[in-house]
Amino acid sequence: MSYPQVKSFTTVFKKLLIALSGLGLVGFVVVHLLGNLTLLRSDGAAFNAYAAKLESFGPLLAVAEIGLLAIFLIHIVTVLTTKKRNLDARPVAYRQWRSKGGDTPSNLSSRNMAVSGSLILLFLGIHIWQFRFGPGMSQGYIATQGQEQIRDLYRLVVETLKNPVMFLFYSVVMILLGLHLRHGIWSALQSLGMTRSRTTTPLRLLGAILGVLLGVGFLIIPAWIYFGASI
Ligand code: HEM
């Protein structure tokens, strides 16, 4: 293979990796949202039971977490190396934002993928530290389920999201997540070769609908807790 052929093979391979890892993350986000919607049940028992059920999977959960971390890393590293290569090739950015032509849209979501992606990454660091590695039963976060004592994760989430700074931070990130997914889903389907002239509009609509549904779905949770829930 000649050098330009190797280069274009690498580019296509990286685009596929970004698309597949991105869609894998969308899958996680959908499942995470469905689980988190139990937070809307007022006494917290449903959410704590859900979290305890996950915890009971033990080593299987650890394997899933390592897999998820690997998918996140693949997504982030591939995006960053592709971005660096593009910057090396074109150090001066275009002065005007415009659609690259054809089917690629230029809009608020597509132009701000780096900003929304970076803030989601910052959010994830804080979020996992707060909840996954946050206080547990030994720090007094204890709920009862029948005869059993389980971690009162509901209390931790409610205490966290009742803080106005955290409420605002979560709300902004959930909007950015919706925007990131709106363009990301469409872009991933395009990279996988699913967009033909007839499917372009429906698939773009699919990306937009899923982005809005997931963004709004996640946005409801901090709002519900901040304005309504009590412990
Ligand atoms: C209102 C929004 C959200 C709430 C209330 C929430 C809640 C939680 C809670 C309670 C945990 C700890 C689970 C446990 O330890 O069993 C968790 C873990 C996690 N969350 Fe969220 N989450 C939200 C949004 C998000 C979003 C938008 C993402 C991704 C973009 C995300 C990614 C994660 C990840 C990767 C973990 C660690 C999973 C694990 O290690 O098992 N979360 N979340």
C-alpha cells in the first residue's frame, strides 16, 4: 500500500472507531437514563433497590465497567488524535462557519462538538467521583430493604442535586449532552455509510429526536430533585 493509501485507510478506520464507540456510549446512556428515572419515585426505595441490584452483580459489573471505560477511552483518544491530525494539516481555521457541503449540516451542535465533549468529560470525572466513589454505608448512607441494609444512594443524589451549583452544573451538562448526541448520532450513522440521499433527512431527524429525548430525559432529573424531592 502506498503512503496516501495507508493514510486514508487509517482515517476511515478511525472514523469507524469513533462512530462505533460513540454508538456504544449512546447505548450506555439510554440504559443509565432508564435506571435513573427511578429517582423520580419519591421515597427512593426503587432507586436504591436498582443500585443494589447492579452492585449484586459483583465481578460481572466490574467487567462491564472496564468495558465501558475502554469504550470511553477509545472514543476520546481517537477523536483527539484525529483532531490533532486535522489541525496539523490545516493550522489556520476557516474564518467562517459553513456547511462542508453535501449532507453534512453546520449547526450549533456540529460546531461545538469539541466544547460539549470536553465539558461532558469534565462532568464525568466529577460525577463518578461524587456517586460511584462517594460516601457509602460506612459513612452512614444506609437504607433498609426488607431485612437487608443497602447503600442509600438516593440520599446522596438528592443531597448533591439540592445544591444550587450542582443543580446548575448538571442542567447545563445535560443540555450539552443533548446537543452532542444530536450531531454525534447523525455523524456516526454517516460514518457507517447509512446515509444515502433518501435516508439523509430521516436519519438526521432520528439523531435530533434521540438527542432531544435523552437531553430532556436527563434534564428532568436534576429539575425534579431540586424543585421537588425531599429526603
Ligand atoms: C441527572 C443525571 C444523572 C444522574 C442523576 C446520574 C446518577 C448516577 C449515579 C447515582 C451513579 C452511581 C451508580 C452506582 O454507584 O451504582 C452514576 C454512575 C455513572 N454515571 Fe451517571 N447520572 C447522570 C447522568 C450521567 C450522564 C449524562 C452520563 C454520561 C454521559 C453518566 C455516566 C455515568 C458513568 C460512566 C457512571 C459510572 C458507572 C459505573 O461505574 O457503574 N451519568 N450516575
